[in-house]
Amino acid sequence: MKKTPSITVDEWRAELERLGELGGDKGNTSAELAERLGVSLRRMRQILANGVAEGRYIRGRGIRTNIDGCQRKVAVYQIKEKK
């Protein structure tokens, strides 16, 4: 049997992060936006829901690390570029 090259945990995590960036993990979560804008999470979700319905924002999927260290898929939002 051929020996496969070993990889460290840090190298593995770095590669996963690089792949996540290529996958389009751009945007901010509703919680991140609420904190930056100084509004409640409930209000921010209302703003985003209206904006997505009106076509002003794009809703995508991103990956964030929870407090327990697990990575989760979350909704992320971007402003839709005008053409």
C-alpha cells in the first residue's frame, strides 16, 4: 500500500477555510448586522425580510463557528448590486 502524506489539523482547517471562502461565504448574518447597526435582532430580521422581498438584498448561506466551536450553516445577506 502507498503511504499518503500526513496533514496536520491546522493545515486541514486552513484548507477548509480556503474552500469556504471560494464557496461564497460573503455577507453578514442578521445578528452581525443588528449589532453593527445598533438595532434589535427582531427589527433587523424584519428589515432583511422586507429587503429580500423587494429585491434589495440577496440571501445566501454561509458558515459560522458557534460558541461551542462547531461550524454551522447560517443565512447571510448582501446588498444586491444595481445594474
